[in-house]
Amino acid sequence: MAAQIAEVPGPTMAALKRIYVTGAAAVTRPALAAEQAIAGTHQTDTDELAARYAEISERNRRQIHG
């Protein structure tokens, strides 16, 4: 019964989502554009990530097995 009381009708929820998306667009659109521009110029060093992963995995194994 509580779930039925708390349930929001679909059209009402859709309208709320439109309000949130429209209201946040002034902040999120420029932020997403900046993220895409920066991410597009960044080159990930996968060798460094693999080395770090190996270090962490080994440390975790030592902690588990003593």
C-alpha cells in the first residue's frame, strides 16, 4: 500500500524530468562540452595503468594470503 501511495504517475514523472533536464542544461551542457574537448586531446597510457593494476593485485593477494 505504501508503494502505491508513493508512486508518481508516469506523465507527472516525465514532466519533472523535463524540468530537471532543462534547468540543469545551463550547467551540464558546457561541462560536457569541456569534458569531450579535454578527453579528446588526452592520451591514456595503458602500460602505466596495467603496471598499477598489477601492483594493486599483488598487494591484495598478499593481504588475503598473509
